[in-house]
Amino acid sequence: MGVLDLCAYMTQKRQVVYYFLLLLLCSTVDSTLQYSIREELPKGSVVSNIASDLGVDPGLLSNGGARIVCEGTQQYFQVNTNTGVLFVNERIDREGICEQTDHCLLYFQLIIENPLQLHRGEVEIFDVNDNSPIFPQNEIVISVPEHAVPGTKFLLESARDLDVGTNAVQNYQISANEHFRLDVHDGTDQNKGPEIVLVKQLDYEKTRKLSLQLTAVDGGEPRRTATAQVLVSVLDINDNAPVFNQSVYRVKLFEQNAINYVALKVTATDLDDGPNGNIVYAFSRITNAIRRVFKLDSKSGEITVNKPLDFEGTKMYEMEVQATDDGGLMSYCKVVIEITDVNDNAPEIILASVRSPLPENTSSQTVVALLNVKDLDNGGNGDIRCSIRSHQPFKLIPSFKNFYRLVTDGQLDREKVSEYNITVTAVDDGSPPLSSTAVIHVRISDINDNPPVFSKTLYTMQVSENNKPGALIGSVMATDKDSAENAQVSYSLIEEMVKGFPVSHFISINSDKGNILAVRPFDYEHNQNFTFRVQARDSGTPTLSSNTTVTLYIIDQNDNAPTLLHPSPKDSSFSAEIVPNNADVGYLVSKVVAVDADSGQNAWLSFHLQKVSDQSLFSVGLHTGEIRTIRKMTDRDNTRHTLIVVVKDNGQPSLSTTATVKILAAENFSGHHLESAEEEKVDEFDSSLTFYLIISLAIMTVLFLTSIIVLLILKAYKIKKSKHSNSVSQNLHSSNIMNFRASYLDSLARGTIHQHCFQDVQARVQPFSGDQRHQDPNKANAYTGNEHHPMLIDFNNANEFLQDHQPAANAIPPSHSSYQRVQAILTRPMSTDWQEG
């Protein structure tokens, strides 16, 4: 208790703070204030001046937030922080707080929060005589035999007093009489027991009852008392024994008599008066079995049935009944109960043996079971007739008295009926007749006489082309009417040739579940469907099997983009469609022709103009691909036009390809005119292209030189401040990189970087690469040799390879002129090599 109990009644948040602060004070504060007061003091009664007792200024209590915390839920004390007076805050009931303990203490703690101090106090509560003695009962009844001798003691109930000490019960008194005196035996205040002592013998004929008054007195001021009436009953002397009116009682009972049926009643009389004339009946010298069957009422003498009677178990019961008065005198009589039989036992069917399971090919007249019937009743009640239902392939044949054989009487088929519950009925000849039934459970065992049967004779399945190997296509299922191993079905493919390959080249089957899986991806464009057979085989002996046919259809997927037939992608870049410069509206300029290897809606093509030099002049047919003039061409229109036509299919997602159609408007179609137009176009193209190339190269050169100068300045600054010995090597490394990049630009103009260039750079850069000091010698020599195919270098990672490339198909021969190489570079698609370079 103490500090820990105080913390238990604080709020959750303040508990933690007070707990640690109080722990700091536990080692310094070890004084206990002790007070004592009487219980039941009025609220506000002064206990003491706690400030004086502690020797502190009362101002410390008020300014320091002093308060009293009592242990428990009641706040019995409080302190006046202005005066330091400790006073009673609630009614104090010593008996309610401490009950019967000798010392009753109440504990409290005085807490001063600023500065934090803790003082423990205890108040002893003195008892006052505020409770009167109380007897447990207002009347105390005792019985005294008339033959009791003087000096006989009779113990009486003690009075209880909630007070303690001298305020508890101190003495007892009894009213004046000539037959008894009062004695009080020593003990504690609560255990002083009164007793009366017979001083003069009683006479039942003169005095049958006597009333005395017992008084309990406590020792308080003023004294409090309690009284109780002592009723003395004088008992008569028993001098007459009970007498039965018959010495032997006989009765017959049917075994069907219900429980609590009164079999008979025995009667005895006693000439004594009062308790000596009260008779109690009981069984005497009988077995526990009889005691369980019959019940005797101790007051009335009625014998009732307590358990169902059974003639077959016991035909007659003999028992002895005694009658005893309250004085202890007794007498005996004999009771004989005979049981009469009734038809209360149904026949009993006993299965001697049962043969189960039976094979379904069991022959007729085979013995299935042997059974015995019996009835515990006598006479006609015990005669029995047995039978079974006639709609089952079994019959019942009697062997000898009360024994029967159950045999088969027809063909068994497990697939139709797998088990039989054969009900055997036995009926006796009693009145009314009783019957009983027994169910013989016979299971029919299977033989392998049924092949597996597929759920369908023909299966149709579908799978999308481009499927993943191992994809589930579908499943077949076969069932077998047999059971156990005979019904365990396994599946397999019947090997046949499909498109020149065995069927297992395309599909496989799960032998346990019948799942059909794709072995490889299917291509609708090569194989639209095929048929194969699946076999289902059971595990019986001999093995039975059946086949089914599966037709697999390949579903087309949109995996082929449209293919251009006209204009051919292989045509020259400067080939063009020639149209008269005065073509009228609807003039057929050209027709884009494309095909799609897919089928269905995946092969439905639509044509759209993606880019056109003059939107108002040309249109393309959505489904025909025909390029026609929208309006009449005039002299103000350009003579050269470029149309980009997108050909889309209708698949999901849609695939497309583009066709570039160049149109040349001319007055006539002579060869000289076409050649002059072609040369004019090439000259215009060359002049404008050269101008833009010069500007681009100038800008790139300025940017490149500026970056090189900045890098050299930074390197020079780092070399100047560096104290390491490899500063000269680092400067040399920078110059090597410059030389390599200059060579690289020259190689770019030629379209390739040769191996000897890389070897030269590698020889210059490798000595200065910190990451190559532990390089594998095999790797270092892996790229030596006389190979001259192009290679790409990654400048971000020193001299490591990005990829080793073979000469591209569109590589530019060095024999071409500068104009031809530039023109080819700008017109050809950007390759992966250029993107990575």
C-alpha cells in the first residue's frame, strides 16, 4: 500500500508524473502521523492540527496545494489548508470498515505539491457502544426427556454484538424458575456461550411445556440488552411399541403396472402419545435389487413401484417392513408380491453371421446371412413368425426352430443397386402382437464389366493462335459405372498424323484429369483446324476402354499487319504517280492496294490519309484505297505532292502500315519532260539540304570546341591543386580522349568505326583507368585480332563495349561521294547503331 496505492487512484495522465516524483521522496520521507478518534463523529469534527504536528507553516499547505488522499474509495478526512486543521470529512462506521478486528486503522497521505512532499498518516478508530446484542432467533426451542437427570446441560444460542471490547456481550440472565439455572462458559467477548442446567427433574404428566426468558447484556455505557424466549418441551417416555394389523401381506401385480403404482399399504398403531406415538416405516433386511424396484413411504406405509416390473427377470418379491416410533421401539411384518406375465417383450433378432460385400456376379441361392430369433415371454406370447420384403433379390428360409437363412434370389447388378438394406421383421402371437425389425446391410462389390463412357461422342474446342506452350485448351471427361480401381480412368492420345506430324507434336493430355494442353503455339494462317482422338481406359482387370473424337479450331488473332502491294515498298524514293495538271474532280490518281494474312474482321482494311501536302486536293477511299482529286487542279497548284496513306486492319488492337505516294502534275507525259522535272527536283533538294547541313555543322563545331575548352580549364585547375604523382597521366588521358573523339567524328562521316581505331584508343586509355588494374588477362586480349567489322563505344564507361555489330545491310560504301553519303544518311531509317552511337 502507501505510495503505490495512492498512485492507483490518480488519473492516468498524472499517475506517471507522481509515480516518479514520489519515488524520489521515498528515500527522504519516512515519518508517520498517528491519531485516534471515536467512530460516529459528526462531519467536520477536528482530528488534529496537522501543520503543527509537522512543524510547518500553514501557508505552506495553502500555497503548496496540499491535499489529503485516503486509501480506498471513501475520503474520510480532509485538511483545511488555511489553518492546517485535519477534520472528519465523512461518517466513520468502525463496524463497517474493520468489522470485528481489535485495532481499526485508517491510512491517509498528505501531499504537498510545491515543493513536492509526502507524509503518511494513520488514524485509529475507537469503538463506541452503538450496537445492541442480537440473538439469531427470537425463540430457542429445546426438548428435555422427562427421565433426564438433574445436572443435564443444554446449550443455547449466543447473542451477537457488532461492537468490540467491553461494548460487546458481557453477561447473560434468565428468568426465575425452579427447574433450570443459567451457566455462561468462558470465551472471548463474542464466544461467551450460555447454557441451562437441569436442577429438578421434569414430569411430562404435570408439565409438558416451559417458557423462559434469556437476556444478553453488553458492557457499554449505556448498557444495551437483547432478549430471546427459551421454549422447553418435555418429552414423554416411550413404553409402547407399534403393532401391525397383519403379520403377512400378499398381493399380485401385472408387470405392466406403471411406476409410482401403489402395490399395497401396511398399517401399524402405537398407544403412546406425542412423539412416542409417531410411527416411521422402513424396509428391513432386503436386497438392494428389491430396494430399487419398490419404494416405501416412511409415514403412510404405502409400497409403490419405483422401477418397471419384469416377469422374465423376477416372478416374486419377498420383503420385511419395520415400524419404529420416535422412542426407538419397533415391530415387523412380511410382504409377498407376485408378478403376473403380460406380452411386453418384442421378439429379438440376433444376426449370427453376415457376408458382405457380395460380388455382383454371385449366383442365386448363395447364403448371405444366418439369424436367430427369440422372445422372453411365455406361451403364445413367445411364438414368432419372420419375413422380409419381397421386392428385393433375397429370400428367408427357415432352418430349424427359430433359426433362418438369408439367401440370394436373383441376379445382382452393382451399377443399378450398390447396396441393400434388408429389413427382417419378427412378430409374436401375443395379444396385442409385438414385433421387431433388424436391418441387414449388404454391400455389392464391383467387377469390371463397364467400360469408361465419355460425356460427349464428339468434342469441339477452340484455342487462339499464338498461344503459350502448355496453355489449357479444354478437357474431356469419361465416367465409369464401376467403382474403385475399375472406375479409375486414365486418358491418352491416339497417335495419328496431322498435317504431316504426329498429333503429340501439337497437343498433350493430362492422363488423370483429361486436360488437353497445347505443346506449341498455333498459327491460324497455316492450320485452321484439325481432328484427333482421345482414349479413356480404366484400371480394372481386364482393362476396358472407349474413344472419343475432338475437333480443335484455331481462332485467328490480329498478328499480321497489312502488306502493301501497290505502291511497292521496294520502289525508288523518287518514283511518282503522274497526273495531268488539269485533272478534273474525281480523277483517279492512284490506288493503294494492300492485303492482310489474317481472316475475318482482322483482315478488314481501311485507308486513311495521314499526311498530305494539300488537304483540299486529294482524298482516299475508306475501303477501296483509291486516291482521287477532290477538286479540279489548276495552274496555281504545286506540281509535286506527297501523300502518306495509313492502311489499318479491324483487329483488336489494330495493326497498320503506311504507304507513301508521290504525285507529279505534268502537262504531257513525254520522257524529256519527266527527266527535266526529276533533275529540277534533285537540284532544289540538294541546294536547300546543303544550306541546312552547313548551319548544323557550324553549330555542332562551336558547341564541341566550347565543351573541350571548359573541360581543359577544369582539368588544369584540378592538376594545379593536386599533390598526387599521377597528375601528368591524367592530363595525358584527357588529350587521348580528344584525339579519339576527333577520329570518331571522322569515322562518323564514313559511316563506321573500325577495330584498329578502338584498339588504338584502348591502348591509350587503359593505363589510366582505375577500374582495369585487376582486369582478367583473358578479357584484356579478347578483342585483339584483325577483325575490321564496326564497333560502338560507350564514352560514359571508359573503354567498355556496348555491342559488337556486324556490317549493316544499309552501310554506305566509302566510294560514294560526300553528297551521296549525306543524302543516303538523311533518307535511310535511323538504325539501332546510330541511336546507340
